[in-house]
Amino acid sequence: MPNDNIHGSLDATITELMIDMKTRDGDSEEYATMLNRLERLNKLRKPSFREKISPDTLILVGSNLLGILIIVSYEHGHVLASRALNTIIKPH
């Protein structure tokens, strides 16, 4: 997989950088530059996750789906008035 190759290459680069950092003085400017590079490489290696969905949103979606299922099941045996569809919360 291409993604595995990218992570493998990043891991190798990070390992080389860490080995090189061990030979430098911790107070040197070169070490600070290497540390900055290491931080950026680690950010690239981490997958970016979307924000978590709030529980309020999940409840809202679940209740809307439940309402739609109730309306559809009611339609099978009865005539549905158009005002029943107004109970569904619409996104802004």
C-alpha cells in the first residue's frame, strides 16, 4: 500500500534524525533545528482525525430517524396528513 510506504519512509527519516540528534549538544542551534524537524515529522506521521460527533447531534439524528420510521410505518395502514412531516427537524 502506498500509505505504508510513506509511513515507513517517515519512520526511517525520524529514526535517522534521532540518531543524529544523539551526537549533538542539547543546547546547540543545530539540535533545536533538528528538534523542530522531528516535531513536524511526527505530526505528519499521525493520522488526522475529524472532530468527534457530539452526543447531542447523535440524539437529534437518532430521534429524527425514529420519527421518520414511525411516520413510514403509519403510512402503510393510514392516510398521512401533510402536517405530520413538519415534526421532523430540518438542518439549518
